[in-house]
Amino acid sequence: MAATKVLVVDDDLNIQRVLVFTLKQEGFEVVVASDGQSGVEMAASAQPDLILMDVAMPKLDGYAATQQIRAAEAGGRRIPIIMLTAEADVGERVKGLRAGADDDIVKPFHPLELMARIKALLARGGTLTPAAAGAEPATLGQLALFYGAKGGVGTTTIAINTAIAMTRELRRRTALVDANLQFGDLRVFLDLGLDTASIVNAVSEPDLDADLLRKLIVRHHSGIDLLLAPPSPEAADIVMERQRTDPSTLTNTLSLLRKMYDYTFVDMVKTIDDFNLQLFDEADVIFVVMTADLSCLKNVRSVLETMDHLGYEKGKMQLVLNRSNAYTGINVNNAESALNRKVDYQVINEYRGAISALNSGEPFMSSRPDGPLGRSVSEFAKQVDEQMAKETATARA
Ligand SMILES: Nc1ncnc2c1ncn2[C@@H]1O[C@H](COP(=O)(O)OP(=O)(O)OP(=O)(O)O)[C@@H](O)[C@H]1O
Ligand SMILES: [Mg+2]
């Protein structure tokens, strides 16, 4: 079999030398171009399997060269491109992805990291053509919100771990969106840094499509895909403002997610603002997460009333009682009679399991799926999946 051919497009002779050396050692065949223009020409003439593209170059920069390569491919074979950027700035990186790159790596990088990226991209079949992508089976396309009736009841914990159970145990493609725009917790819970793309990039993109959205989504090693909250509280305003002036930007993002995933879960905060109201409207189901204490019961009652006023049918709200077996003096029956409706799902209380997961940055569903808390959330996920799969089947019949 012929060696995999990599085209290096970089004007810096030192970087060229290092890359050629490293790639050859790994058994790749290497061709080199020293500016964007010859990069575009060689992409056509040398037919590489992958391109490493520098950004700042004479004649044609890396963005423009990538765009021209993509335009020339027009429906044909798509060569995976990794941008070599000097910027850790997310805006700059998104620019590269928008131009048509598949991944990027910030200089200076370790050769091992570059090799890992190259291999991951080749393994992913970076050459996936749009036709092949379209052949993926249809998704369930369900949008489910996790809305805490009160702060600290475990909304984020349940959203994350249910998403992992859906992915790993039920083999559902699942995305998790952090809609706690100001103080999103997913980065902390999942031990992720601040330098990744986020929902800001998604809603700021006038031509957002599935390909671009896929690049803004961060894959966690547990298998779930994340659309993260803005890296800073100030950036949350950008998202709110975009949503306020043009609600279709949020609708578009959500409908792309529905097409890409069986389940799109959204971790929310309690505020009732325009952004959250739009989420309520668009959702298929709202899991109202609660605990069995008086102030929470009072909140649940008012949430249910609000939803009722908004005209949602009763089934759209489902009650999830977290820490159901914790001693609070109020049991499930008391809660149900106070609310005059049934509690739909229960997740048990296990302080130790929850806290050790938090401290290690590894969700319990990924580190201890067979522990008591893991089993309880698995059971919840299974019930939800059965219910939702049944509903989608009926709706499609
Ligand atoms: N079933 C459970 N058993 C024991 N502890 C739990 C359980 N669920 C959540 N916790 C703990 O409760 C705390 C709050 O959880 P979490 O951050 O998920 O709640 P939240 O409702 O998302 O809070 P916030 O309002 O800050 O967004 C965490 O320390 C978590 O580990
Ligand atoms: Mg939370």
C-alpha cells in the first residue's frame, strides 16, 4: 500500500524542516509548498491525503488557500486540512474552520500532539464526502431540557450523567448544551479548559450549517458531544443579544442539533428570560429537576403554573425527583399530594458517589456506572429513552 501523503504548506523553513522530519519518521510521504498559492496548486497536482496549512503566509494566506482548495473540490474528494495557527484565540480558530479546515493546532505544538491529530483525522475519515454524511440514519431528534426548580438540586449532575448513559449504554447519539450562559458548569464538571469553541460561536455564525457546528462541538472522552457555555460571563451577553434581535439563530442551531443527534439535552438555569422561554417553546420535553423540600415544592408548583399559562400541555413537563431517598421529612407520596400530580422519575441520593465524581472531574456515569448512583441514572435514561422512542415512532407513523 502506498504511504499516506501529507502536504505541508508553510513559508517558515525551520517549521518545514521539523515537520518533514517528524512526518517521515512516522512513515508518511511528504511534499512541501512554501506559500498559499503553490499550496493550492499542489493540493490539486500532488493529490495528498492530508494537508497541514500555516495561516500567515505570503501571496495567499492559509484561510484563503483553504477556501480555494475547498472550492476546487466542489463535491469531489475532500482532503482533510489541519490549520497551523499562531493564535489561541477562539475567533481566529473559528475563522480557519469556517474557511473549511477540519481541525487546527496552535503553534508551538508538540510533534506527538500533531501526530495524534493527524491520525485522529485520518481515522475519522476526514475524507467523508457530503453524500456519505447524508447517508447517516435519521436521528430521533428529541430536544430535552433539564430545568432546576431551584438552584443546587442536581440539574447539571443529572443532565451530564443521563447524557453519558444515553451514549454509552443505549447507544444514542447525544449532545449536551450548556445554557447556563453566564456561569456554565460543564467545563468544570468535565474538566475542560476555556480555550474551546462555545455557543457564542454557533449563534454568531450567519451561515451556520452542520459541518461548521460539528467543529464547534467539543467531544468529551466519555463520548458525549458538548456545545459549551461562553468562556466568560461577559460573552453571555453576545448570545442573549443575538437571540433577542434574531430568535432564528437559536432555532437554527437547535434544529441542526436535532438532525445530528438522537437527543439534545440542555442544562439550564432557573431564570425565566427570553432565551429560556424560547428553549421552553422549542423543547419536546422539560425535565423539571427537584428535591423533596418545602421551598423546592413551592417552586415546582409555580413553575408548573407558569408552564400552564404558557399553554404547554401537561405531558411536556416531567418531574424528576433527585435525591429521592434523602431524609427530608417529605417523602414521594407527600410531594405528589402537595403538587397534585405524580412524580415521573426518581434518582437516588448518594452523596459520596456524587462528590467524588465532582472532585475528580470524571462523571460517575463514566467512572462508576455500576455504583448505586450510576444505576439509578441509567434506569432514568432507560425509561426516558423508551418513552421518547415510542413517541417519535407514533409521531412518524
Ligand atoms: N443524587 C445525588 N446524590 C447526592 N449528591 C448529589 C446528587 N445530585 C447532585 N448532587 C450534588 O449536589 C450538588 C449540586 O449539584 P449540581 O451542580 O448538579 O446542581 P445544579 O442544580 O446544577 O446547581 P446550580 O444551581 O448551581 O446549577 C453537587 O455537589 C452534586 O454533587
Ligand atoms: Mg447547574
